[in-house]
Amino acid sequence: MENGESREADQERRREDRPEGDDGRLHPDSGREETEEERLDRNLGELLQELRVALPGVQVLFAFLLAVPFQQGFEKITPFQRGAYFGTLVCTAISAVMLISPTAYHRITFRYQQKRRLVYYANRFSIIGLGFLALAMTGAIMLITDYLFGSVATIVMVVATVFVFGFFWFGLPLRRRLQLSAGQEPLGKPADD
């Protein structure tokens, strides 16, 4: 798709570009010449690549948070900081669970032809995992800012952090998705078997 071109316009252009008499394998939802199985394989591959980007960040943050209570001076933190620390730790753990869940789902359902369901659930798990990762990173920034600079700087940093995550991780992609989809669900929920 060219910049700003709608999905429908792109699909129509591809149909027009096919040689006469060639019904092709143009997938009705993706606009690509691929079967449903090829589409699911591509979607799963793309999802796994994205998880390879997110998971190291979660692992590093989790390791850092697990080490913090054993550092000198941790016993001197305020009750607010203790609560922020624990909330951040829990958000990081939930993020890790959600981002690793597609792997567990795939291993347990391996060879049961569950790829459509795997892609469907893995997409949702990943979105939830990214949401909790954004909360965890915001919590870590809040905790460190409060420890170093106090309440006013903490409020400013938390608001700025929530805005940045909200805009780049959720607002911008959701806005574009709504522009492109116009109510179309790219991959419907799998039917119960």
C-alpha cells in the first residue's frame, strides 16, 4: 500500500493488475496473493518477530525488579514507594506471562491444527502484555523519580510517560487501524470446534 492508500483501494489495484483470466490467490482480507494457511503462517511469523523485540525488555526489567529489594537502602523506602515497587513487579510478571503465553499455547496444541486460534489468541495476549509492560515501565519510572526527586517531579514524569506510551503504543496504531478497517475485523474469532 502506498502512503495513505486504503486497504480497499490497494486490493482493487492488485485485482486490476492481474493478467486476464488469472483468478490468482488474492486473499480477500489481506490483499496478498496467499492462501489462508499462508496468511496465518505470515501472521504468526510477524507476531513472533514482534515478541522477540518485547520480551528482552520485560526480562531485563523483571530481573532488575527482583534484585532491588536486596540492595542496601531498600528498607528506607516510603510506604508509597513500597506499593509502587510491588505494583510494578506484578505488572512486569503479568506482562511476561502474557508475552510468553503464545509459546506455551503453541507447544500444548502442537500438531492439532490450531494455528488460526493461536494467531487469534496470541494477538490478544500480546496486546495485553504490551499494556502491562507500559504500566510496569511507567511504574519503574515513577518509583525511581519519587526516590530521587520527590512528588512534583514524579507527577510530571508519570503524566509524560503515560502520554508517550499511550500515544505511540496505542493511540497512533489504533487511529490508523480505525482509518483502514472501517469496522472490518481482520481475523475473526475462531469458531468453537
